[in-house]
Amino acid sequence: MTVPAPTLEVECALAAVRGPGRRIVVGVDEVGRGALAGPVAVGACAIVVEDGTAAPLPEGVRDSKKLTARRREALVAPIHAAALAGAVGWASPAEIDEHGIMPALTTAALRALEGLGVEADAIVLDGDVDVLTAALATPQRPAPSVHLQVAADRDCASVAAASILAKVARDARMVALHAEAPEYGWASNKGYGSAVHREAIDRLGVHVHHRRSWRLGSRPAPARPVETAGAAAPGPAVPGSAEPGVLWDDHGIWQERKEPQ
């Protein structure tokens, strides 16, 4: 089945809303959000739209998940050559544990945008949650417009290119981390929850590069307490008291971590 090629139609439309002349539109996408180990990476790819026209990105740019590792790696240099700028930002497992995955995504995205070295007029963000607008607004200037689009890595060429930059960079980082702890199989599973990875966690425990606030290993999560009639209601949950293998949300409430699709 042929994968449709993404276009720059959305990027050009966003530039038109900002007015005529030279506009910079940035595609943004994350990789590693659902992994058990390693950082989360956010790629950013800036393109120029001038009076409604944008130079094309390289032939073959697609959602990174639809490409082989070899094809993704071969596209990195052409993307950098064709785009105005490209960058990858990171948030570490420690930052994910301390702040939560959504704030960590914001941090990584801001670092990617800073790495571009350009001022964006508009941003295309893959997904349906705006993790950027509030963080980008300052008293000196309003935030660039942030356009949310589900499956933007499939449909928008700048976002597809950003996904490739982030995926190649993060895969390389996980291969490098594999040398520190080969038992977890990070070179192949890239930190995601494969059976080999979870079984290694059961046997060896967690590594410094694991997200320790997440449910790890293959053992089931602890059962939630069941209130009985007449029993006193439990006090508020305290994140610092979390048992191993339990994820706490931003309000200190227990929830089971489910693997992403």
C-alpha cells in the first residue's frame, strides 16, 4: 500500500493568515513519549513560506513510523539542506519523573525551537494538546500561532521531517545507552516496553535511564484500594509515597500506565 506524500498546504495556509511576505513556519513532533527508558525527543523543522510559496522538502519525507531506519537516516542530511533549520530538543528521564510527561514535552519542544535559531511565525504541532502556547507567550511579544493537527506527521511535510529528525536522533541515543546496560536490549527496543526489556527490569531492577515514576517490569500494577461501607475515606495520595510500578498524575492520583499504540 502506497503511503500518501505529506504536503506543505497547511504550512502555506498558516503563513497566509500571518500576512504577505516572508513567513517562517515550524513543524514539531515528538518521539519516545511512551518509552520506559531514555529521554523524550522533540524534532523541529523550520521552512520559509514567501508570498504563498514554499520550497519543497526532500522527496521521500514521510511520517517516520512509515520508513525504515536506513531510509530515515538517509533523509536527515537532505532535510537539513532543504529546510531553513532543523533541531532536536530533549527532556531526560529525571525531568519526566520530576515534572510529568506533558511538562517534559514542553521543555523538549522549547529546547528544539531554541535550537533552530529562528523566530517562528506559526507552528504546526502534531496531536491535539497544545503544550507550547502558554510557554511561548511573553510580555514583550505574543506567542506564534500554534496549529494542532492529529496525524500532522502523516499530512504535513514539515512535521514529517521533524519526526524523522527526532526519531533518528533518539534511536542513536538509545543505541549509545545500550552500551551502558546491554541487558535491557535498548539497541533494539529503543527503551519501549518489549518483553525482553520488562523481563530484564524484573531481574535486574531499574537503571538510571529508566523513568522510575512509571509502571515498569512485567508484574501487574498494585490493586486500587476498595472502600468499604463505613470505612473512613483515605487521605489524599502523596506522590512521594508511590510504590514501585505506579504512575502518579499531576494531582497525585493513582493511575495505571498503559502502553501507547
